[in-house]
Amino acid sequence: MKKDIPFLPVEGIQVVVARKLTELNQYEWRVYLINQNIQPIHNVFVTSSGYGEKDGIEQKTATLRHYFVDLQPGAFEIVESIMPDVFHLNNEYWVSYYIGSQIYDKKFIFVPDSITESHLVTIPALGLEGILHV
């Protein structure tokens, strides 16, 4: 049963929405998962979805699922590309992974309009500007 599984707090895992300038001089936005722990994480599942309203009309994106076998200490993975068309939604990334036999689980939610130029910071692990969620 889920109630019998001890869920310890997630530490050292970051989800970032970062932009990169393309050869066409346009920004491409991607979602990254960064492991800042000193040990690798295993069997990493990331579920992404967007939901909210625009002009009083409920909107929802498809739910996407991503899997990574391992993510080494200090390493990152590109989870997915993200279009600015959905920045007005809640963009949720539910991350589950193992360290040894212990499961860890956390939802990272970028609230509506939090993915903006005014919130950009330098993300040293990526060498890019982005919005960091810890």
C-alpha cells in the first residue's frame, strides 16, 4: 500500500525551464532535470502536464511520460521541449526516482506566467538562462 511506503524529502533534484538561442536567432525552450546529489538516481520517471484557464476557458495539455535509467551526480537530462504557448498554464512535472531501494517523489509546478524573462537566472549546470524550481 502507498501509505506503507516511507517517502523521504526530495533534495538535490532540480527542474529547470531554460532557453537556448538557435542558429535562426530564436529561443528554443526545454525542460531539464538536474541531479545535484552526490549519488546517482535510478529508474527516474517524469510525468508532465499543463492545466489552467485562459479567457475563462479551461485548458489542459496531454500528459507525457518520460523515463531515464540513471542520472549521475551533477548530470542533467532534457525532459522535453516546451512551447511558450503553454507558459500561461500550470506546468507540472512529477518526478519519481530511486536511490538504492528508497523511492523519492515530488511535484514541481511552474505556476501560470512564472516562465518569463523577468524570472530568468543563470543555471551553471546548463550554462543557460532559465527558471529554476527546487
